[in-house]
Amino acid sequence: MSSGIFDVNEYSITIEEAANTVKAKLLKYEQLRKPRVMIICGSGLGGIVNILQEPRIELRYEEIPGFKSSTVSGHAGKLVFGLIGDNKVPVMCMVGRLHFYEGYTFQETTFPIRLAKAIDIETVVVTNAAGGVNSDFKVGDLMLINDHINFPGFAGFNALRGPNLVEYGPRFLPLSDAYDFDLRRLFFKSKKKLGIDRTVHEGVYFFAAGPTYESRAEVRMIRTLGGDAVGMSTVPEVVVARHSQLKVLALSLITNVGVGEKPPSALDESPVRLDEGMANHEEVLEAANEASKDVQKIFEATINQL
Ligand code: HPA
């Protein structure tokens, strides 16, 4: 069973070892030595790494104690360190994230966040691909997360289940303001200043453990419960980031819209077949690619001011 009792001392020692590995790698690069921002690249958003300027160095997950490799679509995953914007803000970019549905425990999927804290990073920028549940949302829209529903958490699958890491944060963590107001504001200001007209909503991210996509009835349930977008990541990372007193900015790219209409009835002799299932895959990839370019520009301008 995931995230039950684990050896908290061993876990803390491994975090230290990972931090030492990263620090040793960065030692030669004066400007990179103290990364201030961590960026987690979601599906279709790996291009964010392109905004990192030289010196740019990489560490593969296998080189870092405690890191698991992503099992999704073959790429093992790496940390990329570099600089952002005219102000040369040092950042650590995580390309290839770990998901609960891959079978990892929450201690494993959120290990990179603990590492970020251990090397004194202050802010985490989390991105993901998500399904639109709010009927106003279109493929290619963005949503800045201003709150979440940790659905697996209600059944006990909370990233903080198990012994508390007291040196990081409290046993009972408040989450009413997890998504930093000032960072969200800065994001919107940067977007406006750049004159980018892509739709950016603010809304509630509904964490579903996956790996299946939602049924029609589940889409309706999520809508009723107040979710605006649904995805299989982010919330465990945000919970652990907040437990580690890191500031959080989180962004969803809407790659498809959830289908909530009831299926045609077999009782009906001439049923009207619904043909508006999942969006066409090519369109989704295209939308992700286009949106990703806007995200890169807005992030560059936002992170430059941190
Ligand atoms: N549901 C869950 N996760 C997702 C989706 C979705 O529709 N789209 C991208 N990630």
C-alpha cells in the first residue's frame, strides 16, 4: 500500500544526499549555485526548458539518490539548471514528473519537492495538462489554479500520510491559501504587459488518481463538486511544497474537454449518437504546442521578477 509508514530518518538522510549531489554538481557554476525557483514541466509543456539560458546543466534522475525514473513514454527524466530573464534568475527545471498512478508512493513522487526545499529554493511553479470540466473552457485555454480538490486525499491517499517530517512542517497543514495570490497577480500582469490574448481562467483543479480518464458520470460529478479542470498530478506536489513553506504558482493547460453528456440510451430506437468525444489527438498536440509558447513567454517575464 502506498504512503503508509516509512522510515522518516532514512528519508531525511536521502534528501540530504540528493541535495549534496545537486550542490556538488552546481559548485563549478557560480550563477547557478543557488537556484531560487523550481519549475515542474507537465505533459506537453517540456518546452519551458527552452527559456533557460546558459550556463545550462543537466542531471539525470538516475544520478540523484532517492530519485525514481518516470515510467511514462520512455523518457527517464532530468533536472535542468539554468538562468531566466534579464535578471538571470537561477532555476531548477524538472523535465518528466512522477505520478501516483505509476505505482510510486507519495514519498517518491514528491521527493523532488523536498529536495528543492533542502537546496533553499523559495518558489515552485507547477504545470500540468488537464481536462476542462467547466463548460466555458476550450482546448488550448490556460487555468491558473487558485484552489484544489484532493479527491484521493479524502480516502486517505494524502501526500502527508505517515510520519510527519517535523523539520519541514506541521502535522496538520492548513491549505486555504495554497496558491500564492501575489504570484498569480504577477502572472496576469506579465501576460497583459506582453499583450498575449490567450484565455487564462482561474479555477479549481480536481486531482483524480488516474490512470483512467473520467467517465461521463464522473465528469458530471466533478462539475457538481466544483472542479473546473481535472488531472492526475500537481496536488501531491503542492501539498508537500506548502508543507515545506514553498510558495506555489500552478498552471493547467487544457488539452481536452471532459465529456459529461449522458451516453445515448439503448432503449431509444433511433438514438442520436454523440460524436463529441475526446478532442482529436493532433488538434490537442497542436493546441498544447501553441499554448506552450505563450506559457514560456509569460513564465519568463514572471520569473524574471522574482
Ligand atoms: N482527465 C485527467 N487527466 C488529464 C486529462 C483528463 O481529461 N487531460 C489531461 N490530463
